[in-house]
Amino acid sequence: TGGAAKNPKVDRGKCIGCGQCVIHCPDGCIKLDKEKKAVPNFDYCKGCGICAKVCPVKAIKMEERK
């Protein structure tokens, strides 16, 4: 797990805390913090991009891992 070529980057200003990314992540690596903003765990993310695809406000973008 982890070590994906791309990781999700969350724009906290756009995130509305709907939880769609949490529900659809097949690896369960996205949680909502106390401010109801998406926070991915890169130790488990496989870089599939489903979270970015299901985000209704496009707050998640897949970026090359640094």
C-alpha cells in the first residue's frame, strides 16, 4: 500500500465536507477532520483517483508524488 505515483491534493477552500471521497475510496485512506475537510493518508493511498472523480466541487486533484 502507499507509494503511488500520484497522490490526491485537497483544496481545503473548496472542500465542502460532503464525504463522497470517504465513501468511495476503495482503500479507506481519506477521513474528514474536525473541520469536515478531506484528509488523505498517503501511507495507504494507491493513487487510483476515484476521490478526485467523485468530488462534486472538484476540490481534489491528483498530483505527481514528490
